[in-house]
Amino acid sequence: MLIKEYRICMPLTTEEYRVGQLYTISKHSHQESEKGEGVEVVKNEPHEDPVHGPGQFTEKRVHLSSKLPSWARAVTPRIFYITEKAWNYYPYTITADSRSPQCSFLPKFSIYIETKYEDNCGDSENIFHSDKILGDHEVSFLDIAFDEIPERYYRSLEDPRFFSSAKTGRGPLREGWRQHTKPIMCSYKLVSVKFEVWGLQTRVEQFVHKVIRDILLIGHRQAFAWVDEWCAGMTMEEVRRYERETQEATNELIGLVAPTISVSEVGQPTATHSAPASTPSTPLSDEAPDFLAPPKTRPRKKSAPETLTLPALRERTGAE
């Protein structure tokens, strides 16, 4: 098992990001969805935990197929989905319990992500106090402005080095912004990847961590770049309504596709572990690890529209 802790700072407060996270996940999932592809929401309902209190339970089907890199498509069926179950007790979240979702074609593969959000610049030490950590683990600070992301996902309008918020006055972000920016918050993410196959374990676990790193950077960059769409007075009730309407539109776009692969059920979290709406489902990297043959070049997809035209967003935009 390879465990890493990622710390991603944002020029927001944790209370602001509570709304921004839900908005970004919903919008991004809709943009990435095509007929038979994308993120289908099966359940999204309140959930009470005896330790963490009220939260939200979500169950999603992440339809992959063409989203997979070429080397992975060669060993998986043409149509399948992965089931993700999550419990969000913001500002503490977990994507699965100790029995993480396992693909039936990769029975020894699992990912576990525990998240905490705090109003600081990422300087809290040993924030998780987790008994899952044996010895030291790597801590990586991810800079949403200056760390590179895959070129095919880059959009200048979402670059924090150039983006300036008209409604909050925040941005663009300059070198050393984490030391002098106010407000500032940090997403602490403890990520465990396990692939127990002799001869491949280290390389696959490192590759998956690279994919997760890119997903985290892209999602947090978008949350900041879209801040003018959600930050100015958008309440939790409003963002939950937007979330429901976006999910309905996304599910309709995806359509019902019978999978040929299912994922083992995830049990209810224990009293000491509960969890989050997932990080935006950015497609997996198409770059194969060095021990596999590189994929063939494929034409790039057109960029997603900058603004959704869902009813809730149109009405809200018109009212401002």
C-alpha cells in the first residue's frame, strides 16, 4: 500500500468552499458526461452519523469505457462502471470505509481517501492521527497556480495566475501567494492506494497517485476559477437545488447503459469513519506507465462549454 498526504491551499474560507465544492463537482460532472459516459448519481440523501452528526450520503456510478487510458482499455470490457459510495460530514469526509470499492477485474485494487478542511495555509501537522499510517508518509503541497497539469486539461480561463474574481476581488495568484493571501484554507487529503499484485504493485500504485494528484489540482483550480458563479451569496439550499437539477440533467445525458462489470458493495462506515462527495471525476490520464506500451495518439475532444445553461443557473444569473 502506498500512502501519501496531499495539501491543497485555496484563497477561500472553509465555509465558502463548502458551497464551492458541491457546485464544482456538479458542474464538472455534467461537462464531462456524454451518452453512456460520465457520472450518474444514484443516491444523494441526508445521513446521520453518531460521531460526526448530520451529513450527506451519495452513491454514484462512474461510467468509464472511453475515459480509460489505452493500456487499461485493452484489458477491460467495453462498457462498465465503478460504484462510488461516499459520506460527507464537512469539514471531515471519507470516500469509503476500510472495504474500499474493488473492481471485479482488479480484485486486489482499492483507493481510500480521507479529507479534512481547515482555515490555514497547510501548516497543521499530523492532522489525521490515523492508525492506518505505519511510520512516516510523504506529504506533498499542491499549488493550484504554479504546479503543472496535463496540457490537454489546461484552459487559460481557469489558470489562477491570470484569473481575477470580479465579485470577491481575489486573484490573480502570484509567486508565494500562500504566505500572504487572506483568506486562505487548506484541503488535507490522506490517500491510500493498494494494488497487491507481485511485480506490478509499486509501479501501479505510483501511477494511480499521479492520476489522483492531477485530479485534485484540476478540481481545485476550477473551484477557484468558477468562484463568481457560486460565491456571491449562494446558500447551501440554493447549491443543493442546483446540484439536484444538474444531476437530473447529467443522468438524462448519460442514459441507462447496462454494465458488464460491477463493483463490490461498500459497507456502511464505522462510527469513527464517515465521508465526502467525491472530487470531480476528471478523466484518467491517457499516459501509460513506463512498463506498458504507450497508447496510440487520439484526437482531442473539444473543450467543454464555459457556462452551463441549466435552469437553476440561468434563473440565478438573470436575477443578479
